[in-house]
Amino acid sequence: MPVPSPFHPRTADLCTSLAWKSWAGIFAVEHFGTCHEREYYALRHTAAMIDVTPLYKIDLTGPDAAKLLARVTSRDITKLDVGRCTYLCWCDDDGMLLDDGTVTRLDDEHFRLTAAEPYFHWFESHARGVDVELSDTSARIASLAVQGPRSREVVAAALEPEFQSALRTLPFFGALAARVRGFDCVVTRTGYTGDLGYELWTANEFALELWDAVDLAGFAHGLLPAGLSALDVSRVEAGFILAGVDYTSARDAAIPAQKSSPYEVGLGWTVELDREDFIGRSGLAKSRSNPHRRATVGLVLDWNELERLFEAEGLPPELPSTAWRGGVPVYSASGQVGRATSGVWSPTLKQNLAIGMVGRSHAKVGTKLEMEVLVEYQRLRISATVSKRPFFDPPRKRFTPKNSPSSSHSSPSGELV
Amino acid sequence: MKQSASKSYDAIIVGGGHNGLVCAAYLARAGRKVLVLEKRHLVGGAAVSEEIFPGFTYSVCSYVVSLLRPWIIRDLNLVEHGYQTIPLECSFSPYPDGRSLCRWSDADETRREISRFSTRDAEIYGTYGATMARLAAFAKPIIDSPAPQPASLDPRELLQLFRLGKNLRDLPADLLEQELGLMTMSAVDFLDAWFESDQLKAPMACSGIIGTFQGVRSPGTAYVLLHHYMGEIDGAFRSWGFARGGTGGVSNAIASSAQAFGAEIRTSAGVDRMLVANGKCGGVVLDSGEEIRARTVISGVDPRLTFMGLVGSEHLPDEFVKELTRFRYRGSSGKVNLALDRLPEFACRPGSSAHLRGDIAIAPSIDYLERAYDEAKYGKFSRRPYLNVVIPSLVDSTIAPPGKHVMSCFVQYAPYDLEGGAERWPEQREAFGDTVIDTLEEYIPDLREIILHRQVLTPWDLEQEFGLTEGNIFHGELSLEQLAFLRPVSGWAHYKTPINNLWMCASGTHPGGGIMGAPGALAAKAMLKSGAL
């Protein structure tokens, strides 16, 4: 049985659908009401808050904390400024991808790492001869994502007044040590929706106060609590990969072919090779210089073809309303060249999208491939065009106002795309 | 001397244990006329369910299934004949300090349970399981085919050996290292390389010692850890289950299948000796004096009983006898079966029964287990033994009256060679039973009050009643030097014996013990292939 998150008393009251799932052994809402749609539209048009406590968290403190993170992860963390976050990944000794996550520099000697899977002892086991204190804070820190075009106003209003201006000018991937109703709360401008958004981190005991503060602040902005179904639609639109879905961690791979290098899953840009030795570096150097086997791509599926296939059966086209996960074959003229692992009909882009891994020679943007679809119990194919990720990338995601207007109706954050 | 001339059989199978029955079924399926002779009043051997106390069915000896080969289940239509399994949901271990650990099928929940003892172990536990499962997958072909004969020049043997060699060569480097460790290390040394918490390692190490006269720190015990990862139910590896109606349910299904194929089964028909003359076996003589002849005789009992008991060593080559004598049995376990008035409650987890629906290990620490072994080394049963307890009536309604329960306790160590001689066991039997109850009472304080009936089986009983030499539940220890082409005697690992027309088909042959059925099936196939039948 999963266990409740610190926000559970609030989410349980609101979750009238009783649609729960287990996320890392913690109860997580799939959708609060009958379906996820209004939660998704809140994410894209107003704001939504999502309990993301099940993320694994590791706090690293001490003079060598940056050094340890640089040794274990793909990035030279020593260069990360205080008050900044970065996205990165970490690999096994052969340079095969284990997991991806973020690192925030809270202080000169205090970092916080997030991970999809438990890796505390992986980091700890590499902390030999360095002056670092590691602490697995997964079960002690509650995390609340506030995402969407109005999230800036919502979060600002939830903070104590003296932090509101700093929040409004907090840049993309910035971090702010703030206070809410008298308790400490770290705010990072990060998220998994590919939109303007923040994640709020506080000690478990303040979780309900934080929820209430955000809820109250969000009332005027149309904030809704959202579940994982809405989040998953937005993460596919954002083109983000998910460990265990779009790639297999080298730790879980049953055969070598299931492992991937960061280059194969599209995380090559997070790998900083030209620096002091780090875990997996020589393997990564090989992966970079040798033509690697596969590449992760975005696919836009042809709607007209799909519609015609349904039409041939006398049916209107039908698509699942939620994002799908699985392993669907992807073909070129010569045969199967890969698989699609996530997909969704994007209500915002009005496009049928998928994320998949294909042979490297088929990964160029514009390449015409085919993906299998199931139409009235028949396995058929439709065209799938390799396209750039993110599929959905609104300017408001990165845009930060120079000063701190009390209202931002005229700023790009009010625009849809 | 009576003689039953009315019938002539292609094969007589001595012993109606599950392997004898599997062998009979395969031979009957191939159109051979087969007779199974069982000494007891019911078939199953050590895989048997009996209503010892009215209303309560005990799995008298073996108590869980997993290793029964899936291809045997399919070949013999066992499901049609009543074979049903119910999965064990978890593994529960209580500790004297009031804490406890339950390992569930839910990985996240297991991680949470383990992290109360060690967060490091919790993080790595899933990887350990995956690694063992991968290793077991490499080893699986070995238990599904006859043992390779490394000294043979037969091209078929060489091909088989080559395949296994290739299998091993294809192991990734990290797995090869683990594999070599498994072949040589003790269970504790092997687990030490993975885990730090005693509370986790102790119950895990137990699968390395079950049925052997070794301690968890004895080299070679790591291999048996892997043996337990080869189990599979419904294609899911590493899962164990209860057979509905007790483990006798497995034997009954096989017997029913064998009969449907035309095999004949006679119970209460103990074999006194085999008819051997001029190096050939021509039939058997029953305890009643009845003589039955057949083209071949197949032994479904263990090698010692077969050759020393039923054939007679005077008919055998010296070297063979010498090796047979060296083959180690050294039964180390007993069994206590209880009928309970109600569900027992563990003091450390009151008010719930979810954690009791799997197996329960009384193995609180490595030292506890090693100490239990120490006592056995010097001829005493462990004062505080390792117990593997199951309460199958929680998930199977057919074996106890409503609200009442059956509790099965596998007990180790109970050395066959008790101080003063094995024949002293009958006078020690109740004291041995008391030890088990005393041990359990430390975790279930009111256990004594709810016991309606108790059955105690010592290694001596296993030998006298079930024909298991020295009470060894595997027909000879499962240690590396007694496996594969060395089981039971090198050069004689392919079910043949030095006596013409006499074959072996039980756990004393490759691939060994457990309710696996592979020896019986592989023996039948070997006989049919060689033209012996």
C-alpha cells in the first residue's frame, strides 16, 4: 500500500474521483474530478498546483559538495551560481544513463538534488575523501509545483510581502529562499510542464500551511489542484522524457541493449565532458565521438491519414484523452527503426504527438517515418514526421519581467503561445 | 512365492513420489505399460497432504511449490487434473526486539520496510533481485536438460557442453563475477557484498542452507540462494506458491494425469527388493512376497535406498559403491505441523494478517543461524532453530475448518546423527517439538493456548516413514559437488545405473530436489530416447 504525502489531508478531501495511483510508493492523484481536462486547461491557461513530493531529494552540504556533484553527475556543478538550478543526468561507470534530475545551489555549500528514483547511496558511495554531508531528504521535504501562465502571480501572492518582488524577477531556473506565513520555503523556477512555473519546497510540517497559502493566493487566478494525468499531457507537449518510460535506467536494464547513453535520450547537452574526470566520463567520450546507436525524437503523427483509416471503417477518429505510454513500433521504408514510448493528442497544439527512440540515421528533423496505430482491432500505420522538441514552448516559460509589475496582463506570460 | 503373471509391464516405478509419478505419466503418455508401486497408503512421497487431525489437512513434509517445471505442467495437463497454485504474497521476519521486516511484491513498500533497517540496503535490494533473476535465467537451461557429461566424447554431449559453455561465456562481466561468487562463497559472504543490515541478510541467507547440513557461513551455500531464484509460477520468476489442498495436490494431479494416460498405481505396495541376476534387473518383490516382472525397473527412491536397500551392494561395481557411500545425505531438518483454533497473532504486528499470507522466517540474525548450526555440528538439535513457517489456510479454504488454521513449520537444524545415535530420535521427538513451540512463543505469546493438534516429524521419521535416507529432503545434499554430472555418481548422472534395465528418476539425480519434476521427466525422456523402452 502506498503511504500518504504530507499534502494528503488536502488532496484526499479534493479527490472526489478516488483516482489514486502509487508514485514512488506515495499516494498520488491521477485526476481530482471525473476527468483531467479542466486541470490540464488550468495548467495551460490559468494555473494549477500539483503535489510532486514523491520526487526523491538529496541535500548535500559542506565545502566539497560541488566537487562531489561534479564527480557524479554530467555537469561541472562548481560553476553553478548560488540561487540557480540546473538540469542534468548521472551515469554508471560505463557512461550509461542512470537517472536525470535537477540540482539547486541553495547556498555556497548547500545543494539540493532531485531524482526520479532513489540514488542516495549511489551519491554517498562516491563521497570518499571529500568533505560533504549527504542527507536523504525525500521523506522530510514536501514539494508543490505551481505551474501555468498565472503561476507567477499565485506564488508571489503566497509569499511574505518582502519576497514578492524577488519572486517576480526570479529568472528561468532561478532559486529563491523565501518565506510563507512565517516558515521557510524555497522556490525554484522549474517544472515538468514546459510552461511558466515554479516548484515550492518546504519541511513536511509546513506542507498544509503551504497548500493553503497557495490555494488562497490562487483563488483570484483560477488556480486548480491538478493530478498526474494533466501533468503527463503537458510533459509530452513539452517533449520531456520520463525515466522508466522513455528510457530504461542502466540500473534496471536486463540486457545491455536496454541501456542508453545520455546522447541517445537527448540529454547530450547536459554532459560537460571537457573537465576533470567524473563517473562515466570515458564511456561518455566514446559515445560522443562514435556514432551512437539511437536518438530520441519528437514525432508528429499525420492526422489526415489517421482520419482516413477510421473513415474506412465507417468510424469517426478516436483518440485516448490522456497521454499514453508503451512501446509502439516505428518504421521507415526499410523496416522497423525504433519505437514510440509516450504520446498524446495535444489539445493546445491540435496535433497528435509522440516521443520515441529511433536509429540515429532516422533522427533528422523532417524525416518521414511511420508509426503503428490500432484502428478497429487492426494494426495499421500512419506517417510520423520527426520534429523538434519541445513541441510546445511558449515564450512565457523563459520570460522574466525586468521590474516587478503588480499585474502582468501585458507581458508575454499572458499570451498563449 | 506368488506370481502375478496376468500382466506384463514395460516399466515398474518403485516409489510414488512426485518424480516417480511424473516419470510414469511421461512413459504412459508414450504408450508404455507402467506400474507405480507405493509403500504408503497414498501417493506423493514427501509431497503429500494428509488429514492427520480431523478437519485439518497438513502438507506433511514439503509445503511450498515454485520449481515445478512449466513444461511438465503443460505436457501432463496438470491443471485439468486439479493442479492449482496460490501465490505467497510476502516474506515476513519478526525480531526479538519487537521490530519486524516484511518484504512484499510491491517494490516501493518493500523499500520502505527495509529502509527502517538500512536505507542503503533498501536502495540496492531491487537491483539484487534483478541480478539474481538474470543469473537464474542463465542457469535455467541446466535444470531443464540432462546434466552435461564433461568426460564424454559423444558429439551430442559435447554439443550440450558447448551450449552451456557459450551460455557462460555470454554472461556479462558483472554477472560472471556474481556467478563465480555464487559457486564458491558462503551465503553470508555473498550477501555481505550486497547488504549491510543483519535483519535483512539473515532471512535471505536461509535459502542457502535449507536442506543442507551447512551453516550460513559455510562456503558453497551461496549457490543454493540461486537455486531458490529459479522458481517460477505463471512465468513470474522467483515466485513461490501454495498448492491448493496442500502439496499433495501436486502429486494427486500428477497421479491423475498418469492414470489418464494409462499408468497403473498401487498403494500399500512396498517393494522389498529388486530382482537382480547377472547384472540385470527383471522385476521386484513386494513386502507381501508378490513378484512382479517388467522390462525395466525405475527407482523413484533415493540412491542409497535404491542400491544398498533394494538392489544390494553385492551386485554393484566397487567404485560405484564407494562413490555411493560418499554421497552425503546428513538430513538436517524436521517439520512441525500445527492445527490452530484461530489465527496466531505476532506481538510485533498485531491486528493484521496481511504479513502472514506468505512465508515467515524465524531468522533474527546471522549469529542466531550460525549458533543454531553450531549445536547441530555436535549432534544436538538447535535450541533456537531457524524456522520457515507458513499458514496456508489463510489463502486456501480447503484445508481447515472456517476460522481455524494450519501452521506448517520447517525446522532446521535437526541433525539426523543425534548424539547417541539416530535411533534416539523417537525419545527426543516431543522435546524437539517443544523447542519449536518455545521458539515461536517468543513471537506469538499465546501460541500454546490455540494449538489443537501437533505433529512432529524428525529426520528419523522422514527416513522411517517416507524412505528419505538420513531424513534428507533432497535425496542427497544440494551442494556443488553433488550436482549435475556428479549426481548421484560421476558417470551415472543420466538416470542409467550399472544394473541393466534399472534406471533412476528421482531427486537424487540431476537436477536435484524440490518439487521440480525435472528428474522424473528427464529420466523418462532419456529412457524413451535410448530405446530402453
